[in-house]
Amino acid sequence: MALNAYAMDMRVRVDPSKCQGHNRCYALAPELFDVDDLGNAFELNDGVVPVGLEDKARLALANCPEFAISIEE
């Protein structure tokens, strides 16, 4: 049986209206986030969190000073 590489029940979202470009999410979880030319973060892979990276998603959420990250489970 093949193992699904994505935890389909978890997604991360970055609210661009709240993001101030601190980039803590990117520093903590570059597998889940990237930054644009202005330094604002955005989610990779349409926000889908790969299996095994759930803790990194939660760490990024906990460390965002602007509360711009949300997690859908």
C-alpha cells in the first residue's frame, strides 16, 4: 500500500494583510513557506502540509508575531 506524502487534513495559510515580513515562518519551516520580493511570506504547495511537517507548521504558527498564520485541520 502506498503512503500518501501529504497530510490532507492540515493546511497552513498566511494572511497577506497581517504579514509584516518578519519571516520567522520561513526561517523555521522553509519546506512550508517562502517569501516574495517584498519580504512577505506565503505558503507553498497551496498550503498543504506534507506528512511529518505538522510540528513545523505549528511552530511557525506559534512564532508569528503578527498572527498572520493559520492552520486548518
